[in-house]
Amino acid sequence: MTSSPLITISTSPSSPPPATPPPSAVISPPPSISPSSPLLPAGVESTYLLPSSSLFPAFMSATSLLRPHFHHFLLSLQLSNSLPLCLISDFFLPWTLRSCQHFHVPRLTFHGMSTFSMFIIKSIITNKVDFKMNPLSIPGMSDSNLKVSLADLPDEVQHITDLNLPSIQFMLAAEEADDHSWGSIINSFTDLEADYSHRFQALFPAGVRAWLIGPLSLLNSNDKTDEDDECLRWLDGKLKASVLYVSFGTQAHVEREQLEEVAHGLEMAGWDYLWVSLNAKFLVEELRVGMRISNTAGEINGVVRREVVEKGVREMMADGEMRNKVEMFGRMAMTAVRDGGSSSQTLTELIEELRKVADDRREEVAEAAVEEESLVQLQRQDELVRTVA
């Protein structure tokens, strides 16, 4: 192993520190950084703190203000001979690529989405899919029974051809940085998405690999917050398989009226529930472990009414096959992260590949040093010959 850190963790002032640092991590306190953007309210350091989803493009653009500070940070590590083995960068920080290339540090992008979602988006961008067709004709899905319509896509992707939109410019820049990175880390596991992980991998340039090492939440079961403990205590007081899992999207912005209708519908259905965020298409139609309750007939002015929510919840909670599949995928996820599991093996392989890159980098540095020393010796010999003459 190299003496340089495998992982460097830095947090912004408003971000909580990791509850339990991984044993292989080196926690580096960030330098004093306080860039600001006139487009954002003071103190907003994460998307969670944004007062409106309309500020999301401005926030992502503002992150590029961190680039010179990040570059200087890597320079300080280089001067102390402690450059990291690699850099794991969020997909939404494409500007980290240039610094990684400058210092010859492998850049891995991190994706919290499923390979299914990323395959759809990447295929649409790469192949310039015609949005006039319904369902969409997405290259790489001709042999799939799953059909995707324009309405299934995020708003940003629906407007992918409008290059004047800042959000589209940012998305395309992130995709390009992805293609020029060393690889991508995916928070999923092969047994869950074997088919779409292969399709997703095929869209990358040669030499760039997608590494599925999730679910990361299961890698350290002891790393829990007080909120996690509270949820677990609440769940422990409920009957087995009696709690509904409610989800939207990680960056979803749901109007208050719609939230109220969902809440009332859940109460009317009579089941306990945990409300979180997640994607729907893959869970509903491919894995068949969820139910989409939105439909045109049940909407008034674009809002799904509570009666439709109630009906969907009752049908789903009574579906024994769906429950069995949820349990099956849960067992598969646990198996994936155990020793010998697909994610565990992939993580081991990833580390070994990074070690090889580090070894190659050391050899290149050593060869360059030898070559430089040889040139110095030749120059000295030439000077000596001229002096004698």
C-alpha cells in the first residue's frame, strides 16, 4: 500500500462530521474556504438548505468557486509527498477532473442513483434520442420489455436539447467529466441490476469502468445517527411487514397541496409508514417491489387525490408477491456486501487496480528522476571536457 491516504474526508462548516471514520481514512481538516455567490442565500452549503429547487442550478454552478482552493489543497499534498491514491468525486462536481488530471490522480465519480436510471439518461444524451416518439426508442433497450415515456424522465432530461439552460449545460459538463474519469462508483449491486449495469458500462469509453460496490449503507452497520436509532426504535414497536415505505425523488420538489393529499391518503389507508425519497420507475416496473399510484384519471390540476393514494396503498400492502420480492432483494443486498459477495469482491478488485496505478505512477516518477540525473551527469561531463580543452 502507498503511504499516501486512500481517502481524504473534508466537510463544510454546516455539514456534520462522519459519525465513525473508516479505518483506512485520513481526516484532513479543510483549509479556510469561504467563497460566496450572489445568487445564493448566505450560509447555504448543501442542496438540503436551498429554500427553493429553482436555485439548484445556481448552487451547482457555485460549487466551481471551490476549484482553486481544491487545486491548492492537492498541491499542498503533492509538496508533502502525500497525494491520494485516488479521488472520489461526486458526480455533481465535474470541475474536480481538471485538478485530478493535473496531478495525475485517478478520479472516480460517485453516483447514488441506480445503474438503470443512469443508463437511461446517459443513453439519451449519448444517442440524442428523439423525444417525439412514445414510448421512447432508447438504444440499448430494444430487447427489454420495459418501456420509458417522456413523462418518466426528470424535467432536466426532458429539456436536454435546450443548451441555453444552465442546468442542461451543467448536466452535459458532468457527463463529459464522467467519460474522462478513471471510473465510476455506483451505490448498487450486480445481482440487483446485472442487466442494466452491463448496458450502462457499454456507454463508457474504453478503459472507463463502472464499479458496483453497494449498498454502502450496509457496509458499516454501526455507523448510525440518532435519527436512525429513533426510526429503528419506532419500527421495533410495529408488527412484522406492517410498515409502508413512501418515496419520491432525492431532489424532488413536491408542492404543498400534493404532499397534503399524499399524507391524507396514507392516513385513510390505515397503514403505518416511513416517508423518504427515491426513484419509482425501476422499482415499480422492473423489480416489481413498488406501486406507482399517479395516473391521469386520479389527478385534478396535476395533483393526485387522496382517494387514489388510499387505493394504491391498500392494493400494494395486500400484494403477497411484492412482499416476497422485497424480502428476497433485501437478502441479496446483505449477501452482496459480505465477504465473497459481488460488491465485496468488486471493492477488493477496485483497490487492487488502484494499487497498480499507484505503482505505475511511482515507477514513472523514479524513471523520470533517473533520466534527469543522467542528463545532469552528461552536462557535467561536457563542462569538464570543455574545461580541459
